[in-house]
Amino acid sequence: MTKDHLLNISVAAADKEDVQFELDRADLVLQEAVVEAITQGEDITAVAEVAELPVDEVVKLAAGVDPASALPL
């Protein structure tokens, strides 16, 4: 493997990590916006539709439960 290949792989891995970080950040921002909307009295079904999330996930967010931690084993 040449240095160019290793550099390309390294750059691609760094790009992937950066994209994953941004995706995680966007997910947190979405969750915060959903919780804020629900606490301000917005309809859970409407919030779920706009957020493109399942209603049960929005209900868990509104209840203060991290949906990822509530997944069945």
C-alpha cells in the first residue's frame, strides 16, 4: 500500500467521523426541539409527523426517556 492510499484512507475515516459527529449533534438538536414543543403544549402526533419520528419515540422523549435506551433487548 502506498502512502497515497494510506492518506486517502485516513482522510476518508476522518470525514466519516466528522459526519457522524454532525449527525449525532443534529439528532440531539431534534430531540431538544421535540421536547420543547411538547412541553409548550404542541400535539404529540403533529410533532412526530413534522420530526419524521414514530409517535412512540416522541412520547418517550416527552416523558424524559432516551429512546435509544428504551429499546428491547
